[in-house]
Amino acid sequence: MKVGDILRTKGTRIVTVRMNETVAVAAQLLRTSNISALVVKDVVRTEGNTAAGMGTERDGVRAVAEHGAAGRNLKVSTLQSRRQGVEADASDS
């Protein structure tokens, strides 16, 4: 299967959240968009919108498991994955 095949099925819309938003805001975006991960944007330190990492459902669950209801108020930046992104072309398998 090619990346382009997946994009045609899933769509190309990318849902983002600012790194200074709360876990509660991120969770609401995940729910309303019916997705399991968001691109976390850094709009504070850089010019324009730069991807700073990923925020996932698992990050939100971990926040609540470790901090209880207060986990909802944590900043996304404290939980996001900081792995370097991977680039792919639509023709890649």
C-alpha cells in the first residue's frame, strides 16, 4: 500500500493544537475530530506555525492517570512526544 492510498482514504486534513493549550482542549479536539493524535504547534518561540511534536489519546490518559482530574489542566507541551517527524512522499510504500 502506498502513502497516497492511505491519504485518499483518511483525508489530508491535519488537526493541530497549540503547545500552551490544556489537555482538556486537546481531548475535545480529538473527540470532535474523531482522531487519536494531534500535531502540537509551537507558536511562541518561532515565527509562524512550527510542528513541535505530537499529542495523542495515550498522552491524555496518562495525564489523568498520573494527576487525577488536575491532569486536564496540564499544558499539552508537558506531555507531547518530541520525536522527530518522518517525511514521506505519496508514492512511498
